[in-house]
Amino acid sequence: MLKKRNKIKQFFLLIILILTALSGCGEFKDIDKDVFVSMIGIDLSDDPEKPYKVTLKLYVPTSSFKQSPKPEYTYLTKNGKTLTEAIRILETHSDKEIDFGHSKLIVIGEELLNANKSKEIMDFLLRRPDIQMISWLAIGRPSAEEIIKMVPQSETAAYPALFNYFDHNGTDSPYIVTTYLFDFRRKMLETGIDPILPLIEINKEEEHFEVNKSYVLAHDKKPHELSSLDTLIFNMMTRNLDVADLVINEDNQHFIAKIDNINSKYKVKVDAQHQVKLNIDIELFGYISESKDTISNQQLPQYSKMVEAETREKFSDFFIKMLNVGYDPIGFGLAYKSKTLHNKRMSPNEWNEAYKNSKVNIKVMAGIKSTGSIQ
């Protein structure tokens, strides 16, 4: 009986020691003592001693939507020798704790991107525990500061307009690329695939954003801008698109094909001499949504052949560009690694050289179902 009591005492003593060793929650602060960051902008400053320019877009808290139906923000901007230094100084510009936990978009200025500072930027963003890895990453033109300070007329107080471009709840354009911070990091570190970031621009009238281009990047290469068409082709190869428009100019015929079913797949084959062959199969089904000329349902097979020829040409141009600059946003190198034993693989340098000299074989099968609905 005595032994049993001693064991119980020892058990409770152990529990008390464990509980005292556990650390409690951090210092608690009322929510009205915090200010929440909506977006982060990072630019190249004009000061060579402090090359980083950080701009924070902060929500202005309101008691109700009726009180402030229009969006209200405040902005903090500071240059720093490092990103951490700029943030620390910005914290002295606010009487509240700056909270990054609700920030969903990080915009990097185009000038800073071309200055080859991506490694330092990624190091800062990934080490801070209060920046979400599911934040979207984008490039801003002409600068990140101008992008995040722009408030279009269509924006509401409940949700910043820029978020609608990337969360797939608003617009779902085939020209928009969505890149998360965790995915960008993974592709930057992985060999065999290069990350791609959307490019955000402001229209000439400064009334709304334009997001239909992108940049493909790598550590040791100059960033390469993709046009709207190239961005569309990239999405057709990597995303399960529901719809896309293709402009057809073949045999004196001009029409626009609305594609509502897209299937694409590819295979990477390497022979004993390290000759790489990229076999790409594309299936497109849709209808004609616009035409300058009179068209007939009897000529649907002919229109399908035109779509096939035009698509093959546009895809060939895209892959020739990628091979010439040595970029692989699709991930052919990753596909090669996944299907080749580690002791039989080419080295990364050997693969890069072989990839630039790849032979591309594109097969397109198109089916135009109708000439559209005209009553």
C-alpha cells in the first residue's frame, strides 16, 4: 500500500515538473493593438547603400461595412540595407504591432527582379515564420510600390481586387498564372523545372490591373518575359483549363475558335547518344465563336485542320523560344529524372545542353463541333 502511494506521489510530481517545463503562449495582445498587412511590395531603391525598398499595405480597421463601404488603407515605405532592417524601421512608424499573418500577396518590382536579388528575397520570405507559405508571389511593373498602392474603382472594402486574380474565385482567365511561395521555392531548388511568376501591370488610364503576362526565372540566368500568347500556351500545357480562345489565320480564313476541352500530355525520350526527343500530344475541342467571313457547317473538318495547323505553329514557336534561352517551365527535366535510374541519369549540366538541342515533335488533334449559334 505504501509503495502504491509513493508511486502516485511520484506520478503527480512528474506531471507538475512537465507542466512547469512547458512554455505558455506568447505575450497576449488585444486585437486593437495589431495592424494587419494586406500586401508586401519589395523594390530596388535609388540608394546603393540601402538597396531594398519595402512597402507595406495595411488594412484600416472599421467597426462595420456600413461605416466604411469603400476600401481604406495606409502605407508604410522604407529603404534598408537588408529587408529585415527595413521591416524593423517600419515597425517604429506604427503605434501598433505589424501582423504579417493575413498578408496574401508579395509583389517584387521588375527592376529588382532583373538585379538578380531573388536569392536574398527568398531567404528573407522563407525564414520569417509569420509570412504564409501559401502567399501568392508576383512581379510588379513598373514597380511593386505602384502596384500595391493602386486601388481600382471596382475594389470593395471586404476584399482587395488583386486577390481575385489569383484565388480562382473571381476571374479565371487562361492568361493568369498563380504561383504560391512554397511552390516557387520548391521549383527554384529543384533541377529539371524552372518557376514562373505572373506579371502585374497597370493600364494606361490607371483604372485597373492587367495580368496576362509572366516571367520565367532561374538562379543563374536572366529572367525571361513570356508574352500573353506564351503564357496561354504554358497554361494549356500545365493547367486543366476549361476554356481558351485561339485566333486562326489560315488559307484566307480568319476566325476565333473557342476551345472548351483541352487535353495535353508529353513524353521525354533520350537515346544512348543523349539526344532528347520531346513528344507532345494536344487535343482541342470547341466551336467557332467569331468570324469575319461566311462559314458553313459542311466545312467543319476543314476548320479543324486549320486549328490543328495554327496550334502546331504557335506551340512550336513557344518551345523553340524556351530551348533557345534554355528555360524549362514545363518540367521536361523533372519528367526525365523521374523515369531514369539515378546511376544512368545525365548530370544537370549535361541535361541542360541536351535539352537545348532537343527535337520537338508536336501532334495536334482538333475537333470543331459547330460554327456557333446564330439565330
